[in-house]
Amino acid sequence: MSIVTLFNAMPGAVAQGFIWGIMAIGVYITYKILDVADLSVDGTMCTGGAVCIVMLTNGAPMWLALLVSFAAGLLAGLVTGILHTLMGIPAILAGILTQLGLYSVNLKVMGKANLPINNQKYSLLVSLLYVKDVPFYKNTILIVAVALAILIGILYWFFGTELGCSIRATGCNPNMSRAQGINTKLNIVLGLMLSNGIVAFSSALLAQYQGFADINMGRGAIVIGLAAVIIGGVVFGKIFHNFALKLVAVAIGGVIYYTVLQVVIWLGFDTDLLKLLSAIVVAIFLAIPYIKKQYFTSVKTTKPEKEAA
């Protein structure tokens, strides 16, 4: 249990944390902005990677593979949105149905349960092997950090537009939004599409990073996404008030999550129990705001004003 081993593993944990941080931003859109419980991301987290690897192995350029992966996520979000808004299925069940259907779709896209890609045969954007001992412009951490910065900038601009503000208003108060003439159903569909598109983009990066797309790579993704969102909110909630900074906090939350995970593995924790640990971490961070509000918030009392003579 050498400390050197831990330090050597940290760059990989940071890179993976940033990639999952992109995914967590997609979760943030549905969980925090739309106030919708979307479980379809567990399926989309495989779809993006599957599409990307299939396109790259068939000779498609990187930009096109990433773009089509994003589009595949948009379609998955569209299906969830239609099930929820047009068919009246509760959001959580609509997400489960989409996730279930995507399992078969992902198998058909890949042709088998696991589809590898060789970084020596194909020019990959990110890879586990590009974390250390490579030119800085090929470093996975730098590339993913730049992608994160661009994504946050685009989202900051988009949610400041009229359409973006109407989506935020839909999540904040749907009844008032409808009273103002906002099409809340359309906004929910658009929000779900955007969220799943970002998740699929993250999946495309993750598949390249780990060197394969696997049918189970999205299992438990919602837990990791929620962990990053909650950790970022708890740690930076009182410091970051700007919308862009809140997205940065979510991305850093992903890094914190994977850093803690790496430390736990280094300490010799049974890896079979990592999912249980993730669930406990998410439960604790979800409970912290409630516990603080319930038991540690002092009730302010105001003295009654003196009656006028």
C-alpha cells in the first residue's frame, strides 16, 4: 500500500472524473433544471459509446463519430420525452422503458456485448494510455477539460436565451410557465433530449478512454451522475452562485467522486462492494442538506414592534 502507487493512479482518476463530469452535467439538466427523474441515461451511457466505436472502426472521422453519438443521445431523449408528455407515462417509468429498449438497440449496434478498439490502429481523441508520458496536447486530462469548458460555455449561452430560460422556468414552476404561454411539454422533451445527448457524448469519450464499448458500461450511471451533482452542490453550493460555476461544480464533483473511489481502492476496500459504497455516498450527500435544514438551522425570531403611542 505505497503512497507512490496512489499518486500514480490519480491522473487516471482525474481524467475519468472529468469524463463522468460531462455525463453528470447531463444529469444536472434533468435533475436540477427540469426537476424530472430520468433513468434512461443508464441506457444512453452505452448508446453513445457503441455508436462512436462502431463508426470509428468503420473509418468515420472523429468529429463525425462524436456528432452521431450526440445525435443518438438526442433520439433516446426524444423517445423518453414522447413517452412522458404525449403518452402520459410518469417520467421515471418512461426512462426505465427507454433504458430497457436501448439494451436491445445497443446490442444490435455493436453486434456483440463488447466491442474493443485499438488505440494503435485508430487515432483516438482520448485514451487511458494518454494520461501520462505524452505531449501535453495529447494529454487526456487537458483534452477533456477543454471539452468541458466548451460545453459549459455553450450551455451558459443557451440557458440565457429565450428558449433556455423557458426550459428553466418549466422546471422551476410549470403551472406559472403554462400561465405565461410557455409550452411546458415541448420544453420537457427538449430538456430530456439535451440531457441524453450530453450523456451520449460523454459515453463516446469514455468508450475511447477505456478502449471498448460494453453493453453494461452504463449500469449504475445515474448513481455516479447524481453523486457528482450532489457532491458538487454540497461542497461548492455556498461559493458558486453563477450558473456556469454551478456546472463547473458538477464537473469537479465527478473528479472528487473518482478521487475518493481511487483512495478507497488503494486502502484495500473490496471492489465487489464499490456499487454499495457509491449508493451510500449518494445517500449521505442527499441527506446532508435535509439534515442541516432540519436539525442545525436556527429559527430566527423577531421582536414585535412597539405599538405606536
